[in-house]
Amino acid sequence: MYNLVHVDEKWFCMSKISQRYYLAIGEAEPYRRCKSKRFIIKIMFIAALARPIITVNWEVMFDGKIGIFPFIEEVAAKRWSCNRDAGVIETKPQLSITKEVIREKLINHILPAIREKWPEDGCKQIWIVQDNARPHIASDDAQFNLESKKDGFDIRLINQPAQSLDMNVLDLGFSNAIQTLKDQVAPRTVKQLVKAVKKAYDNYDPKLYNHIWLTLQQVMKETLIVKGNNNYHIPHMGNKSLERRAELPTCIVITPQLVEESKKWAEEGHIKDEQQKANYGESDSDDGIGIIL
């Protein structure tokens, strides 16, 4: 999985409706205000994350952090207010996320960041894994494929299995960790929120989200066991304990018997039948179907 880059979007809010603070004796409580709890400012970010490369001596050779990019825009204020004059350039969240906006982020931000940060001896054939959200561009998008072949790279888009959130390391745990780190500060403006999210992204320990990549492999193994369904429990290996004993594996091994059983099950036509049921709302499972292809 060292040539995979997972991308996903996430909303980050300026504040929560209810938030807890730990204060020193005599310290003033942070003052938070907005028009209404329905009008809390929020910004969508798109994050790109590869698997970190860590040596046997726990030295981080490549942290895997491609980047996290906000959907914001610079607009001129239409009216005068007590806070600023009319015509002053303001930074505001970009609330309409379309295919064109996603394409622009991929081509102008994520692809250049991959080419800049990718290890020199790393595999140049890279797969960008995205979910099946409607604004995402197709894998055969002409503009993307034209830009993805520059500088000797062969970067391709693929989609994760439908209705399978656990197949993306950002959904599996990384985004929630960034949210927790962001909540340790109290931003008051859009620029401060962007800065806080980027700082939380940069400060997260690569050794910790290397564990998430191993959990992803465990999820794939469990998905094979339950024949493509989502009816499984995310297994816990005790990664930190294994790491302290220098026994943390690089990958999860599955038995040849499980591979043969899964191939036989797929060749019998179950994948096509289950996908048709899911498309027409006839699936027997409330959790949906997620197939590894």
C-alpha cells in the first residue's frame, strides 16, 4: 500500500454547540458568539494521505502527508459594516462543491503536492483512492489524466467500494484525530480556522496513522471473511503494544484458503447479484454491500 494516496473531504466547524474548556484558577472563559447555532461557520477541507515509510529503527523516511487544502474563496465585501469597509477582500468558505471545484483541487493542489513530496525511490505508479460522492470526477477524466502523466509519474484515480466507509484511512480514524487536535484551539476567523486545521494535520504523528493503514488491511480481511458485507467488527491488534516490542507487522497476512474461497464466491456470480440487489433496494442487509474487487 505504499503507492496508494487516500483522499477525502471533511467539514471542520469554527465551534461546537456545546464545548468544554479546562481553565486555570482565575482564567477567563473563552467568549464564543454567533448569530445562531444554525449559523456556525464551517469549512470543507480535502485531505490527501499516503502510507508513511518507517524504518526498523523507527526513523520516519516519508511521513505520507501530501496535504490538506481548504475550500475557501476571496471575495470583496458588498456592504459597509462596523468591522470593515465595502470592497475589502474577505476570506469566506466555499459552500458549493462541484465536479469543477474537485477537479481544480486535484489538478492544482494534490497532484503538484504528490510530485513534490513523493520519495525519489518510490513507485511512480500511484493510485488515488476516493469515495463515490457525486462531485468526484471519473477515473477517465481527460483533464486529470493529462496532468497525471507529468514528470515521469503515472497517477490514476480509483473508487473505493460503495457503502464501505472503512475502506478509507481518513474515514477510519485520521479525520477524527485531526478534529480532536483542532478542538484544542478556539479560532475566531476563517483564516484562524484554516491555520488550526493545517497545524493539527502537520503535528499528527506518522507512527500513529501507520497503525490506521494496518487497521485498513484488517478491515479488508474481515470483508473477505463475511463475503463482501459490512457486518463485521473492526479488529484491534494492540498496535502500540506490538510497536513497543518491535513486533508490529508491515502488512496483514491472509491464508491462501481465504483467497480461494473469496475468488470462488466471486466467480459464482454473487457479486453481480448482490450489486443488483443494492442498486434496486433489495439487499437483505441494512448495512449495505461493500465488495472488494
